[in-house]
Amino acid sequence: MYYNTIERFGCRYMGLSDACYGYKIPCPADIKLGTISYYSGDSESRVKVHKAKPTGIASSLGFRFLGATVYDRKNETLHKYDKVWGLSFTLETVVQQTSVYFDNKTKVRRDVIPSIL
């Protein structure tokens, strides 16, 4: 995924490869890891803005889904889930809601879990 650092217009960026390349029906997920969304060197005002944003379960579990695309193999349809879905996770529903991403309606895709971790 990460392949290098790119510098453009005086700014440094992280270069990423296309994680969906080569898949017939890519099903990407945007998963944020960590309990905070700001850097230690950020200004006080930036930290305040980030602390005011809703984080759902991220503050207690250390991750959250910001969105996902899921292929329903049985019905041959794609389902898109957005950040509203990700923010709706609770400690009581996280296992069930996370399993939506790994269940393609014919089997639970345990084989993809290592590529996410």
C-alpha cells in the first residue's frame, strides 16, 4: 500500500498504491485506526476541532469504519455504507455491524481479515 513519499508544491505526501487494482469487484473499506485524530504537533485550535468531531467507538475500541463497499454475492449487488453507518456502531453492535463487511451472503470472508490487519 505505502510505496514512497512524494513532494509536490513544497509539501510532502505519502504515496499509496491502488489497493483495488486487479480485483474484478473491489470492496474497499475506509477504516481509521487509533483513538485520536490529531498529531502531537498540531496547534491548540486544530486539536480542539478534532476533539469536537464525533468519533463513535474509536475512543474506546481504537478503530472505526468511515465507509465500506460490500458485494452481496447471492444477489450480485453492491452495497455502499457511509460514515453515518460507521458512526452508528456501539459497543453492543460492533461485532454484528463489522461482520457486514466480511459476509458476502455466501460465506464469511475470514481470508481477507489478515490483509486488513
